[in-house]
Amino acid sequence: MAAMLQQPAKKQKTGKTFWMVKDFDQQKTFVHLKDHYSGNPMPMLGVEGSIYDNNARTTCMAPVIYSSVGPSGNQGSCNGTITEPTHFTIDITKTLPDWFNEVCPGEQARLDNLFEWMHNSVDEHLELAWNTEDIFQKWKDKAMKEAKKKHKKEGGELKTIAKEWFKENATLSMFKEYTDENDEDQPRLHFRKKYATKAGAIQRPTMWRKDKETKKMVDFTDDVPFIAKHSIVKFDFQLNMYSTPTMYGVQAQLNRNIVCVKLESLKKREFTEEDNSCDVPVFDF
């Protein structure tokens, strides 16, 4: 009887399984109007053939300029004024190093396209928001008010001026700059996600690397205290448009996975002819 009542042992989880959405340039994307959890329609990123309203995408391989993706996120990273971690963040630049371009020819062109795609996609969100009635009305009214002031001084087409104001005054936190070694401003893309859910679950992205022997993706999150400047990564993200009582705009949300192609801090650069593959090459860290 005891044997009959004995429950079968549950299978133990063996760890996370690697899966990422397709890269930003592997499927046609577009912006469409879909229902938002707030109860209002909202411009979202569609993907050809996808059943989802707002689709995540994955970057190409890109160099890191800043990041706060360690266990504590960006805790204490603002002159000591932050007492609790609020976000995990990662910022990428537009220029891959020459040595990497030799290993992965063509990836620099994809990185250039990523920056252009991001600007175009965000503009499509704003364009659809402006052209759709009964959404963002507070901000459209303000845009028209400011446009009338400018129109009175400078002339021009009133609706065109208002739309320009609406786009220019949106908060677009993904578009930032940094100063390079020549003291010149360069573009960077900023991605972030909340440190924890409302229920308190930590949302640190999973760090992956390709095993040199098996060529399989391995979760080594616990071995990554931080991602240093000049590291090469690729990761998934999502564009989210929003409107609050105090601001509106589009943000780039860091999603669940970061593939660590080359971590700058762990070991001096080493690569061989065997690493010559554009589908995430393998480097010794």
C-alpha cells in the first residue's frame, strides 16, 4: 500500500536552456497600434509572421562602453546618492575594434545598421502616435500650443511645427552620447530594465558564453561580476512606448539574455584562426 501511495520523483531541473529571439535584421519589422496593458492603444513593434503584439529583437555583436549588469545593478553608481539598486543597464557604441572586424567581417556594417534601425523604429513609433486620434492627447495639445507660438514668430505650417515639437520633446532614453579619447562626442545606445519586479523577484539578465569544446551555450551568470568597457556582447531587447502624467516617449528595455562574446576584463585578448566565425565566435576569457 505504501508503495502504491509513493509519488514518483520529479525530474530535477538541469539549468536554463539557451534561446533568444531573432536579430533585429533577420525579419521585417514594422510599427502597429495594439492594445496596451494600461487600457489604451499604443504603438508597438511588430514582426512579420509573429503572433505577438510587441516583439523583442536581438542586437548584432557590439562593444560595451558602460554597463551595470552585476548582481547589484546600478546601486551606488550616482555619486553615492543611490541607496538601492534600481536598474540593470548596458550601453553600446557604434564602432567595433579593428581586430574584431578581421575575425568577423561584415559585423561593423550590421552595427551601423542597428543604430539606423533604432532611430527609424523609434521615429515610426512617434509618427504613429501623432497620427492616431485619442492617444497622447495631452502632449499633442501642448505641442500645438508651442507650435502656435513659433508659428506667430517664424511662420510655417502649423501642424508640421506641432509634430516636430511632439517628436523633439519625447523622452528617448536610448539615444545618448559619450566622449571618446579624442574628446569628441560619439553616439551610444542605452538599454535598461528594472532591478526587480513589484513582487521582489530580481531581474538580472542571464549571461551566456559559447563553450570552446562543445560549442554549446553555457549559463555562467554567477561567474560574471560585471561587464567591462570594450567587451563584445549581443543581447535581446524590447522597445516600449509610454505616456505618463509627466512625460512620454520610447525606451529600450534590456531583456533576459546577454551573450558574452568577449569579456575584456577576464583575460588578455586571444583569438586563433579556428575562431573565425560570425555566428558568435569563441574567445578565451
